[in-house]
Amino acid sequence: MTTYSDKGAKPERGRFLHFHSVTFWVGNAKQAAAFYCSKMGFEPLAYRGLETGSREVASHVIKQGQIVFVLSSPLNPWNREMGEHLVKHGDSVKDIAFEVEDCDYIVQKARERGAKVVREPWVEEDKFGKVKLAVLQTYGDTTHTLVEKMSFSGSFLPGFEAPRVKDSLLSKLPSCGLETIDHIVGNQPDQEMVSASEWYLRNLQFHRFWSVDDSQVHTEYSALRSIVVTNYEESIKMPINEPALGRKKSQIQEYVEYNGGAGVQHIALKTPDIITSIRHLRERGVEFLAVPSTYYKQLRENLKSAKIRVKESIDMLEEAEAGGLVQIQAIKWAGLGYIVSSRAA
């Protein structure tokens, strides 16, 4: 792994604060939102649809800790953009939104450097105040919405209302303890990782955080290369991956083929206690990928000579299958994610 300490020049204006929200385009937004709430511990936050005056798209917004997901579906068969996206990618991440300062300046600089501006800055408002937004095109069909809260005190964005129905079941389920988005990974076709990562360096004034190549991340059968880019304050981390040759097809290449091109492969969610989180997620019915016993056998051997010390019992980690980054199966490829703990190794 290569770590980079040079952040480059601090941007004069236009600070990126943190992930604002992630928007999924799905076939049935209400049903998808219900899955994340009942299985993964999210709670309804806001809604926009026919009842609120939105005639084209229904969006259910859910939240857990500081994590906000927006599940959106087209209401009409002539919505070509969303329809074609769903045919090509299935249920998947369409947009990653960043909360920023000085949206106009960021868009101006991005445009000057060659970025495609999908939608120029505009202002939306309701009784809770005003928000300025803009949309930029990044890898594949993925976009970034910039969100500048000018004077807004609402729960999400203008035009959204509080959920109309309360699910009494949710309060009876165990808490999952997921707090923030740690990082969001974009998988690229072979030989497109560098250009995709340089898009962030050039257009958003991000910098490299760390990188690995196939000599560092590989198995007997598969390998990958990755460059992680981040904003100046390093509060937003975006790994950009591409496949590398191996005896079998890389999981990165497999994703690109199933997704029909570059896209968001997983969202990493942070928890302070990965053991409890996984136990409660299992109790809610979440299915985890199986971790072979050989992983923990090798882990015990490696820890004997490692500089780090794991406070938790390895036996307990093995029982919970929580040793390291644990993949969870959710909505197709777009819902595939990791849970990362600030405590367990």
C-alpha cells in the first residue's frame, strides 16, 4: 500500500464537508426503503411523491446515524432516463451527493477544468429555507450532486415531507449501530482507473490518499488495483478500482460486466462495534457471505508477529464472522457493501 501525504494546495474556496446522501434508482422505491429499514436498521426520514406534488418520481428517504439513502422510482412509463438506467444497471446507485460550501465556485472551477455539468446551480426552497444544488457527471452513468445549505432547517431537502405512515415494527427490532459512510467505491473497466481518479484531482481538487496495485492485493486467482481519492479535509473518501489479470476473472471485472459498465460497487458503513452490529443484523435477517475457517487460522498466525493487537476475542470474531471487512448482501450489486469497525481489526 502506498500512502500519500501531499494534499496539494488548499482550495481558496468551495470546501467539501461530507457525504450528504446516496441516491439509488430502483424499480420499487417504497419496497426497497422497507428492506433497508427492516433488515439494516434505517428509519424513514422524508418522502416526495404524488401526495406532495411530484408527478414523475417517488422518493423515499431513510436515515441511520449520519447515513442518508434516497430510494427513487419513476412513476410513469415514459420516464426514459430512469427506465433505460434500470434496464441497463438494475437497482443501483445513481448519485452520490456531497454537502459543500460555495457551490457556484466549485461548479465554475470544475467546468473550467473540463467537467461535464449535468445541471447548473439552482435554488430550491420551501417553508424550511433555501438550498442550492448542482449536478456533475463522473464515471459511468454516476453523478455527483453538490448541496449547499443556504438557510435550511428541514430534515432533508426542500420539497420533501415527513413520512406519512409510521412503521411500529421498527422500534421493536435491535439497533444496528451504523453511524457514517466510510467510503464509496467506484469500479472501472480495465485501464480506466487512472483517468477516473484524475477526474477528481483535476475537477474537484481532491488528492490521492493511498493506492495499491495487483502485486499488493491479489489471491491465487484474482487481483485488483485501487486509487483512493479524497477532499482536502479528508472527510470524503472515494476508492477507484479496476481489475487486474489473474487465473480467474476478477470480481471487479465481474461487477463491470453485470453492471453494464463503471459504477458504484459498494458503500462502506462505519460502526463503533462491529460484533454487536453484525449480531443484530443477523437477528434482523441479513444474509452475510461465509468466511472460511482458514481465514481465521491465518489471522491468528499473522497476529503473532504483527505490531497491532486486537482487543476482541478472535473466537468471538470468528463466531460472528466479523474479522475485518464483512460483506453484506443487499440490493443486487449496488447494495453490496462493507461494514467497517473502528474497534475490531
